Amino acid sequence: MATTPDEQEVLNTVVRMVVPMRREFGRQLDVRHFLHDLEYAHEVIQQALTSQDPRLQHYASYLAAHHLGPRNATQTPKAPKPDTPLTQPIAAERSGATTPERSNPTAEELRQMVLKKYTTGLR
């Protein structure tokens, strides 16, 4: 499972919080639960922010910004090209079959598409 550097840093920070949380608050921090349950993560971060340990406060503020906040905010998702139809079936493109012009093909058009698959091969 490949992780991004941001995800690795979040995981590293959560692991570093385990011992200080147990020492100061007597809380057993479950890393897996923290990463998958945002309510639990928020609760742990709020408790860590009240800590007397400056390292634990720093870890909590980092996690509040990176784990609970938006991820990859600097990278905007690419919009699809307007000339590319989103409803075009990929399998039809690969097999070279043509899609009917209408959205609801007739039974005969579907039959012709199936027969074309067998005459051109299954690949």
C-alpha cells in the first residue's frame, strides 16, 4: 500500500503521540482507530491540545491541521476535457464496437453489436 509523504507524516506524528498521551492522561491511544474514526481523532486531538507538554501540543496542532483539515489542498483535481463524452463505454472503445446514436438501443441494434463481437474476436 503506497502512501503519500503527507500520510506518512500524519502516521508518524500519531505514533509519536502514543507514549506522551499515556504518561500525561493515562490514555491508551489506538493508532488504527485514530486514523479511521474522525470523531475519535478529534477527541484525542482536543485532549492533547490541553497538555502541559509542548511537544504533545505541537503534535496535536499538526494533526488538527493535516488529519482533520483538507488534504492536498494545493493540488486541484483536473477537470475532464469537455470534448470527451463521459457516457462512452470503455469496453466498446476497446473492442472497436460502435455505440448506437440513441441512448436506448433497440433489440436488433444490440444483437448486431453482439454479433460484431464474435466476428471481430473477443479481444
